[in-house]
Amino acid sequence: MAQPAPPAPPANKPAAPQAKGAAPPAKNVAPPAKPTPPAKGAAPPAKNVAPPAKATPPAKSAAPPAEKTAAPPADKPAPPAKSAAPPAESVAPPAEKTAAPPADKPAARPAGEIVTDLLPPLDLLPDEDPEQYALLREAVVSELSPSTPYQRIYADQLVMLEWELWRYRRFRDGFIREKFRQWCLDNMRTGIPDGEPRFSANQDDRQFARDCVSADTKLRAMALAALERAGYPPSQIVNEIYSLHGGRLERCDALIAEIENRRRRLREDFDRLKSAKARQIEDAEVLEVR
């Protein structure tokens, strides 16, 4: 059987005797401070300690997670921001609109050339050479150097008059050559005086007559020399032609003289027109741009 525990010492057992010379204990000890009641209207003390702070949820306006805002793959261009500047093509016009016109596009023609195309062309005769007329026109226009459409009209008329002069002179000279050939042919039929050398014993009379007016200078010189030795100088034959056909030749000479007068008056009008244009340019007032 277990023994009972020893009894506890009494609670009112006097304390140990005070040592000699020690200070006496304080008689009045301040009672423990009572808790100050809360002031009226003050917030009551928190009974429960605040729970640990919970994680704040992300704001709605905050940026989305990094995986959502990551840049798209390189093969897909990122869409432009709404507030970003407009694309470059909307700022400046495309280069092809401001570039020079293509090389195959015809350039604007001068007004003088347009007027020339509107004028009726000179009708050439079957025996006239278009290349010769083009060369004559180019030479005359180059010398006159028309600077306005009206001057170009005058220049083209001068070209036509020059060509008509050449045409009527050619008619007159051709008429004389034809009559000269006919005279030679008629005399060859009647026979040249004895002793007159011939080109050959079987020479054709018509060929000899053609040689007298041939464009080949050697053949013509040989045939005319044969006529001269036979007592028929070429100048005498021409005088006879004028006496027989003077009326036709005079009319042709009159036309030539009339065309020459028209050409002279037209050239004077052209020179006055061009000089008046030059005076207008010289007398023009020069304005200083500030």
C-alpha cells in the first residue's frame, strides 16, 4: 500500500527575518495598474486578431499574363496599335504616282508641227521625188527657224512656193529639151550633110536624138559635138525653138515671175512678223520676284 505524500508547508509561514542594516520594506506599495476603460466613442479594441492577408486578385485592367501578351510568331505581323501612326502608304502617295511618265509614252508635240499636219500637203506629180521635197522643206524651215504656229504657216508656204518655182522651171526646161530632141530626130531623118561623122554606121537616129538631151554628160557632149561639126550649133537650135514656141515659153516665164514676186512678199511678211515678236520680248518689263 502506498504511503501518503508529505503535507505541503503552510501558506502563511512567515518570511525570512530581515537582515540587520537592510532598508525596511516599503509599507505602501502601489497596487497594480488597472486597465483604463476605453473612452466613450472610441472604437472598441479588436477582439480577434486580423486573419492573415489573402492574396489580392489581379486587377481587371492589369496586363494579362505574360503568356498572353507575348509577341506573336515572326511569320505573323503584329496588328498595329489603335493609337499608332497610320501606315506609311497613307501618309505619302505611292512612288509610282509621282514618278516620271513611262518612256514609251509619246511626248507633247510642238504646236508648229501640229499646225503643219493640219495644212493641206502639196500634191507631187508622178515624176517628182518626195525625198527631194522633204530635203527642201527641212532646209528652208531650218533657216527660217519659226518660233510660233503662225510663223510655221508662213515657213511652209515659202517651201511650197520654192517647190512650185522649181516645178515650172522644170516644165520650161523640159519643154525645150523635148523640142530639141524632136528637132534632132527630124534632121536625122532628112540626113546630115555628107562627111559628118557618125557614132557608128548602124546608129539609130532615135538614139542619137536622145543622146543630144541625155542626162549623161559624156553622151550629150559627144552628140552635141557631132551637131556642131555638122553646122548646127546647139544655141542656134534653141533660138529656133523659142521662135516657134515663144507663146508657150512666155506664159511659163510669166508664171515663174509671179511666183517669185509672191515668194518675195511672203518672205518680207515673215521677217516683219518675226521681228515684231522679237521686239515684244525685248520690250517686256522684267518683274523682280521678292
